[in-house]
Amino acid sequence: MANITAAMVKELREKTGAGMMDCKSALNETAGDLEAAVDWLRKKGLAKAAKKAGRVAAEGLVAVESAGHHAAVLEVNSETDFVARNDGFQAFVREAAKLALTAGDSIETLEAAKLPGAETTIKDKLQELIATIGENMTLRRVAKLSVEKGVIASYVHGQVSEGLGKIGVLVALESAGDVTVLSQLGRQIAMHVAATNPVALDASGVDAATVERESNILREKNAGKPDHVMAKIVESGLKSYYKEVTLLEQPFVHDSSKTVSQVLKEAEGKAGGPVKLTGFVRYALGEGIEKEETPDFAAEVAAAAKG
């Protein structure tokens, strides 16, 4: 039997909202496998759909930068939150985000990019910063969006400085319509994305493995039903799932009586032409990264004193 710790139970509770004993039972039933335990709870009807990408468990900053019809979002991690408030660190993150606009779509190409008017690369600059501040830092991930016509709107949540914060969102609106209208609409949708964390633009963008997982959960929760009934249950369940997790089908956070898709359609009149949402990116600081628990320094000091 797997050794189920209090930390494991706590993490499962945070991911599912299920009770402590139910979480412990789920972990025992799945030999401590967290994702399998989430599924076990959902099959028992004890947990809500897991929509979070993962625990926010790293420090640093997320930056957004735009120029014309192009924009980039970049995450740079540090060991502590103190570094995120450091002027030198903020300047570096902002500089790296600007270079990301033209440096390719990967961390490797960004690291090799040279600072303006210098032979120093972003990777070299980061190493210098690490040596100066005395804390490990990493360029974690970068993404870019572009449109031929229209706007790339952005939103930064938990902003600590212009374009720098805890969550960074880009939204691409392809349109020949009024730029002012598009910019306002794009920012509202970007705020919606920050709040709801959709997994894809529409149903076609949901990962096949995720669809299969959701289908299996529905089948197991309704085991014993005739095949023709089961097929309808799975179809209906997936439709409900898509409404929860795909951007275009989600109720708009600024007006829940409409979906994002309906809001886009209604905006065409004001914009003066068709408006198509072609993509989005949402980076939340540290999502999916496990963070070591903070040591109990008081206990350590007490133990050392006894020694």
C-alpha cells in the first residue's frame, strides 16, 4: 500500500474540493496516483471537473509585449517572490519579452538572441543576473500570436509593473474593422480568459486524450446503461464539458447571458465587419510546477539548539 501523506491529501482537496476522508480513500484506491485519484473522485460524483492546469507553485514574473500585429508572452521563474520585486529582474524580463517578438518561438532561440547593440545574449545576461542576485532563475516558456489584420489584445493580472504580473493573456482578433472597438473587445475577452482558464478555443482544439478521459469517466459513472443510452449520455456530457472549458462556448464573464461566440458576433456591427477570434494564450505564473514546502526554520533552530 502506498504511503499517503497529509500533503498528498491536501493537494487533492485543493484540486477537487472533495472532503478529506474522500480524498484519502481516493489516494488509497489509486496507490497514491494524484491524477487517477481525481478521476476516482469524479466517477463517484465527489469532485468537480478539474480545470486547473496545475498548482501555482513557482515565483517570478509573466510578461506581455506587443508591437503592431504581433505580441509575445513570456514566463521567467525565480526561487522567491522577493526577486519579482527587484528592479534589475523586472528590467531583464521586460527586455527578454521585447526580444521574444522577433527571436523565434522557442526558449532556445530566445536564449541565443543578442541584446540590442551588444554581443551579450539573453542567456549570458540571465547568468549575470543570477550571479548578482544570488538566486537561481530560468526562462520557462514563451509564446507568440500574430494577425494579418486586426489586433492582439493583452491583459496582465496581478500586475506589479507595466506589462509584468502573475497572469499574462494574449487574444488574437482577426478583422478589418475598427481598431478601437476591437481593442476594447479583445481586452475584455483577455480578462475573461484570465478568469476562466479555457483549455481550447473550441471543441476541435481539445486534446484527444482529454476527450477520451472525459468519455471514460462518463461511461464509468453510468455503467450498466444500454449502449444506445450510453452513447447519448456521453454525447450530452461532452457537450456540457465543452461549454465549460472551450473559450467560444463559455458564458462571457462580463455578461453571462451570452457566450463569447455570441459577443463576437454582436460586436461585428460596431466594428464594421466580421470579427474572428483566431487564438489565445494564457500563462499563469508557476502553473504545473511543484514547489518544495517551506522548511520549518523555527523547528530546525530548536532541534539544533538541543543538539
